[in-house]
Amino acid sequence: MAEDKELYGYDEEDIITLEYDNGDEEECGIVGVFDVDGKDYIALNPLGTGEVYIYGYKEYEEDFELIDDLTDEEFEKAIKEFESLIDAELIEQ
């Protein structure tokens, strides 16, 4: 039997586990995927926090890749677009 865990309003399929180089793991809810200048980005919310992480995002047929080596310019554009989408409530979930 799977253990019950707090999903913080997310569906089970909308939660991913980030695995860091030091071996730590963090469960995050997918806030949404959005486009800036032809590149996809994903907004993740670490469960139980008010934080949001922004990553580059590439989706493949059966998998996806998070890209964390964004330039400062890419990151700033992504944050600005995310904030405008949240304000307009247009982010795709």
C-alpha cells in the first residue's frame, strides 16, 4: 500500500522529484509550462513552500529534461513572462 502524502493541491501526476548532485531530493508540483522567445520553460513549486523554481524545459516522446544552465538574460525573461502569465492566469497546467 502506498503511503499517503500531502499533495498540496497538485495531482499525483503533476509532481516531480528533483534530484540534486549531493544526493538530496525535493518533490515539486508543476505550476505550468510556458514559452519565451521560442524556448520552453517550466515553473515548479517545492511542495509546502511558496517558492517557485524556473527551469528550461525540453519534452521528448516519453521523457523530459530540465535545463538549469540558463543565461542571466534567459532567466530574467522567463521570470518576467511567468509573472505576467500568473497575473493573467494564462499559464498552461
